[in-house]
Amino acid sequence: MRRKAVVAITATVALLVALGVVLFVIRDSPGTAFPARAAATYPDDSSVATFKSVGELVATAAFVVEGEVVDVQQGESVRLADGSGAEIVPRLLVVEVRELHHSRDPQAGAPESLRVTDGYWEDGVGYERESIGWAKPGQVGFFLVSRDRAPDGTLISSYSPLSSSGIALLDGERMEYAHHGVWQRLGPSATEAEFREVLSEGISAARSGAEMPVTGTICYPSVPGGEQSEPICFEE
């Protein structure tokens, strides 16, 4: 269960709760800087099980943006109360938005920047996805994200990629992305133009209503860390 918790924290607190890992506390982020390079990987989640197409992924995302990573920050640390004593700190990208391609709320304006979770440090050791490494400052990418929630379910300012398919990075003339998810039709390597074409098809499907958001119920303990407390549930 501890390894599941470690994987989940890179996405959202909601995933931790969905996995039944609710015994943790939030602390201030430590002042010491963590390594700039990952030393290990963690398994990608199965985005195929959640999203059947690019259109579904786009329709579900709060924002689909194209932007440049301008900074990397440490998020608030999480100490698991599962007996391991592990301390996990989310790795947050500061993404300067170049273009808003789609938003789930048609009335939402284009954000100037987003803070997006991309991996984590566990007791100071960096972890990145198996499918795609940490994004670096100066790198341009596409981010299909959902809003994060705190342990009590309230919305917070950071975002997370929607599954492993929710981030794709430009690396020279080719795109980096998770090959097992909705980008599978592109094969193991695609040009920026090829990626844009498939993304554009998904955006059109979402806007026309041909593809609809994938929704589900996420529940949180009303008392953070209290498994027996009355759950607070949200439809997302």
C-alpha cells in the first residue's frame, strides 16, 4: 500500500483517498533544496482504463494549455502516517501559458501561468514517470490538467496532469509522451506537427459534444486522516 501511496501523490490527493490512503498530515515544505535530477522511476497509471480517446481527455481537463516551463518548485510536504515515516514532496512546474487550447468551463479566461505537479521527492530522492522524464526549465509542452484538492476536498491552486497522458513535452523535433495511453495511435515517436493534428481532432470532438467528460465521485474524510469520519463526496 505504501508504494501505491507514493505513486498517487504525484497526481492528486484525490487519488490517495481513492486508494484508501488517508493517514497523512501536511507540513510546510522544507527549506533545503532537493536534487534536480530524478534517481528512480514510478509506474505510470493506466490512462487507457480511464480515457478511451484524446477527445475524452480534452473534455475532462480543466485546461488544455501549451506553455513553457519557467521554474521548478517544491510543494508542501506530506508525511505518510502508515508507519513508514516517508516524507514526500511534490515537484511543481511553473508553466508560463503561451496558448489556451481548451477549457472545460467556457467562461474561464486563459491563465497566465499554472503550477503543475511533475513527479516528487521521497525522503530527498527524486522520482519521475517511467514513460516520460521530468520536464526542465526552458522546455515547452502541452498540459492537460485537473485542479488539485486539499485533504479536506477544497480546491487549491495547483494542477495535475490527467493521468500519464496529460503531459507531452517537445524534445528537439520530436514529442515525448506516454505511449500506452490516448497518444498510442501516434506510435513511439511523433513530430510536433503530428501531435498537434491529433490534439486538434480531440479538441474539436470535445467542443462539438461528440466526446464528453469522464466523471466520477471522489470522497474525502471530513476529518483529514480520520478513516472513520463522515466522508465528503464530490462529483468530478
